[in-house]
Amino acid sequence: MQNPRILQWRMNITPAAKSALAWTHTARFLTTASHLDQLPVHELPEIAFVGRSNAGKSTAINMLAQHKRLAFASKTPGRTQHINLFALGPKDAPDAYFADLPGYGYAAVERAAKLRWQQVMADYLAVRRSLSGVVLMVDPRIGLTDLDRQLLAWVAPRVGTGEVRLLVLLTKADKLSRKQADAAVQAATVALADLSTDDADIGVLLFSALDKRGVEDAAMALRAWVTGARVALQALAGLTPPRTDP
């Protein structure tokens, strides 16, 4: 029997959310890389998904893509040691990419591997030219950790200028009471205050793959990021952006 909450969620989707979800559903695997120089060079918007091991990163990607195994979650947290790239949009003309970065914070991973991947992620967030947005997965029952803050410090200069947008997804929100959920959003908002500038685009959303909370809002946010990035690139190139209906 179909979950009635899921059925109701589908019935209540707005046209804008439906369009955004149709776009995220086009996500398909493109390539994997263990070093930055193995990633393809392109001029399309790239959105990175990051977070601690077990924070629900793979689940969130798979929920947005409506594909159970698109993003692989290792049975042993911390074992996934590659950047996986997924293309979105028409098959013959993708318009954006999702980048699934390795989870971090799992104690059993060897120190050398931790340090190597910390450097790879730091370099990716600081210098990856096509990076347009970062989606940080946070377990609201734990909150932002020191490792989350370190990751944010790597990308903070680009977030501050508006070059890179930031969305924090408070995952597993179905496990929270309303009071706990409100407190989690407030705590995350306060923790991100240091990154806020007049140019920064920072958001916080409650997210649950179980009851679909925040799924359509996340999809619309990512779609808007890509549209905005395309318009900005066209402006830089001196092109007139396509007309859109009001």
C-alpha cells in the first residue's frame, strides 16, 4: 500500500516545484575521480554535495534524483574516496552537474587518507572554477561539527562574494519534534551568521527522505542556482538571456 503522506506530497506539488523536480530527476552518473585533475573541465554550473559520513548525503541525492542507487553509500562509512560527478538536463546537452564529495568525520579511516581527502576537498572548494553552489548535509541532532565549520571556512571567501551559493540541509528531520526542528533551524542560522554578507546567498532547510519534507524546496533552490549562473555567464559573454514567462 502506498504511503498516504507521500501521495499527499505528490498531489500538493506546485508547478514550479514539479518543473524543478523533473530537472533533478534527469541526474545520471557521468564520471568518478580520485584527484581534482581527473575531473572534466567545463563551463556549466556545478553543485557540490558535502557532509559528514552518515549525515544522509547519498540519501538526499538519491531522493532528489528519484534513483535509489545513483549516489552510492558505502556499508562502511568513510570508505567512499572519490568525487562522483552527475550530469543534469537533456542527455545530449546537459546544463549542470552535481558533484558528490566523500563523506568525512569517520574515526576508523586512516589518518593519511583523512589528510589527503581534506586537502582534495579544500582545493576543490577553493579553486574549482565551475563550482556554483554547495549543499551541506547536517544531522540536526548533532548540529554543525568542527569538521563542518572547517569545510565552510574553505569555501567562505567565495560564499561571501556570492560566487558560490550555500544551502544547509538539516537531514533526518522526520526524527525531530516541531520544537526540536525550530530549534535546529535557529541554531544553524546563528552558526552561519559569520558567513553572511550583502552578496551571500545562504539558506537552511529541514529535509527528510522519509516524509519528503524539504525535497521540493531544495530542488527549486538548486534549479534557481543553475538558472542564475547561466544568466550571469551570458551577461559576462555579452549575450542576451532568453525571455521567460512572468
